[in-house]
Amino acid sequence: MNDSEIRERLRAAVGEQSYPADLSARAESRLKQPPAPGEPHPLALGLIAAILAIAIVAALFGPRLLALRSTGPAMPRSSVASPAPLAAVLPDSDLAAAGLSGQGNLVMPLQITKQLGNNQVTVIGAYADPARTVLFFRAPNAGSPMVSINDDYGLINASSSGNVSATGDYVFILDAGPRPGADGVAHLKVTLTGFMPRDAGPTVPAAWTFSFNVPLQQSILIATVPQRFLLGTWTVTLEVADATPSVVRAQVLIEGVSVGDIGANYPVTLLDAAGKSLVQTAAGASVTVPKGQLNSSNYKQTRLYAAWRRPATEGIYQLRFEGSGAVVKIPVNIPALTGNAGPGPLPTDFPASDESLTLSGSMTANITTGRPSSCGFGGGQGILFTFNTYFQVGSTWYLLAFFTDTSVKQYTGPGTYTAIGSLYEVGPSGPNNVLYKGNVQLTVTSDRRPDSGTVSGTLTGLEIIAPQSQVTVSGGWTCVPGPSLGPG
């Protein structure tokens, strides 16, 4: 390749630049003149010129060469680039501190770093399931991070805790899982406001907000929900009973006792085959309506939530309920962490039915096709009517369930009844997250094939979603009872 070809290729790569026409002549004339007093020697000028030439070439070619190397798309909504291998950033002691021993493959490695004062803080991993959100921090001498987490729907409002592993890494645990976005992935925005020093000194303020995406691990159903039973004079409804890779959790509604009456005598425990209580990781009691709406008819309705560290041993465990002078035990089947409980009936296993239901508010949907899984009337202690239907929004399945409240009025035939409505998220093994719940008016127009009617009312978000969120349901429903369908 000769000099002319090199020049042509250089022009093609860099582009033609415009310089004064007499630049060469002026430079040659100036170089022939003797240096002025105090001026550097021409040899020094030549050396400087050579360095500048190298710098110019680097500046011209550098961006182009980098552009040629960066052929992949940027990671959306995330400040993570080229995370380190998982084994390099998450020691076993970190996983143990998070209650995830032996499950490092479920933790997403991260490498998000920020200099905060004298401390370099790095987020080295994240884990999320429907019950918990966990962040792993490496921050030598910084203290326990004070964190709030938002997803696409707002603040994830839940209790939190923190652990320090044997390596000195910090584990932040939020006792609620994020809600997935439309793509099925949780989009998290994390705000760190300060650190709690290990020596119990004053809080060290900080300000750092970062975002990333994390996959949501699945939960499996371990008992039939909803399930209603008497506990002495109390009426208990088991609303959630599932197991995530990190915890086993239960959520119940108790009618007949106030939050104040619960006190320190928490009525729900999880027992192993020997009758020993499992380690509890979270517990709480709350009213079922905003405090401003409490009255004589609802102040003795309490919702309880509890979670326990998931046992590594497969077996039949027991949810034990004690209160009002009675004890009730419900068996729950918890598979091994590496096992598979097997999916329950799929929504598509049920025949399709025409519906004209509308959801508005915190969740919107027009349900024109449903797959009813329960339809009709019956019962033991009281006759009730029930209508449950699966429906799909995007790639996610939900279950909308209604059953008439026999404590208000038993079902006696077509008419309008007070009913309890629930909206569930459906996982691989069936409905496992009750998202919204409330009283509705269920009208049965016909209880002969095909059954039909209307429904109207508002469901309120539970702690899993947000107590302040609401979904209004209205419209008409139809279903055809069959051998596998009934009041449930």
C-alpha cells in the first residue's frame, strides 16, 4: 500500500477536513526562522507536534473503533453492565443470611457501584419472589442500608429487615414481592437514603437512586384456597397458602376478633411432622378497611399475614390455628426445594364461556371470554351460590371468584345477594396470590343451565398489592355447571 492509498483510506475513515490553503507555506516559513528569545527549540516543537498528532488520531478514531465494537443493544431500564460471575460476588454466607442457602442460581448477580462519602457501595445481587424482595450490598464500614423500593405500580409497602453475613456484606429483605410489569419481569427503582452504623451511632445520610430489572421466582400452592372454617366462635378464611423458594406464607381473614384482641398471641403457626414450629420471618395483623371506615360491624374483622423460612425437607406440614378456645390444623404439602409439586388444573382445562365483565381502577380489563371453574349452588352448613372464572390479561392468568355470604343470607334462589369477591393471580400450580378482596352485590338471574347474572362492587387491594388500591367489577356473567363444577 503506497502513501497515496493510505491518505485516501484515512480520508474515507475520518472524513475530509478543511484547512487554510496557505497553511503549509506558512508553517514552512515559520520553521525556517530562528527561534525568538524564550521560545522553545524547534526540536521541542517537533516532539510536541508528534504527541499532538497521536492525540488527534486517537480522538478521531477512538469513537469509531468503540462504535464498531458496541454492536449489542443497551440493557433497558438498568444501570448494570457486564455483571460479575455469580460465584465471585455471592458467598455462601450471604445466601445463608438471606435464607437462600443452596439457591444461588436464583439470585441475579449485579455490579452497580456508587461512591457515597468515604464508602464505595456496590449492589452485588438481587432476588425476588411473590413474598420477598432481597438486595445484597457490599459496603465496607458503611452500615446497614436504609432502602425503599418501587415497582411499576408504586411503592412496595411492607416491613423489612436486614442481616450482615460472615463476609461483612449486607442483606436487605423486604417482606413483599414486586409486581411484574407487562413483560413479566419486575422493574425496580431503589432509593437508598442512608446507613445505620453497626455501633448504633447516628444515621449516616446518603442519596442514591438506581434502577434494574429482576426476574420473579414462582410460588407453588400448598393447600386449597380459599378455604373457610370455624375456629371456636371465629370464622376463618384461608386466603393464601403457598411456598416460594425462600418462604412459606399464609394469609387469613378472621371474623370475630379485632386487631387489638390479637395482641401477642399470634394464632397461626407452621409445624413440622414432630410438632416443632418453623422459624417465622414475618407476621402482621391489620384491619380490613381503612381506619376511617371502621364501625361496629367490621372492627372485629382482622387479616393476618405470616411467613416462615421454607424447610429444605419435603413433607406434610401443618398450619395450626389456635384461638377462641379451639385448635384447627390444616395439612400443607411442601415439596423439596429441588422438587416439583406438579401443576394443578390449567385454566384452559375448563370450557370457555361468554362474559361481559369490566374491571376498572387499579387494574383494568374487559373480560369477554372466561373459563369458569366453579358455578352453581350447594353447601353444608349453609347454602351458597358461587361463580369463579379464570381470565387472561396479556400472558397472565387471573381468577375472579364470588360466593354468597351465608352469614348475611343463605342462598334460596334467583335474586340479589351480598357476596365475597376475590381476585387472584394464577401461578403454575393454580391461584396463589389473592390481590384484591371485598363485598359485592351478586345477582343470580338464572340458576338453571346456563346459570347467569350480574355483579357489581369494589375490591380493595390487600397487603400483597397495596391497601389503598381498588378495583371495581361490574357486568354480566354466565356459566354452565357440569360434573366438575359446583359451589366449591
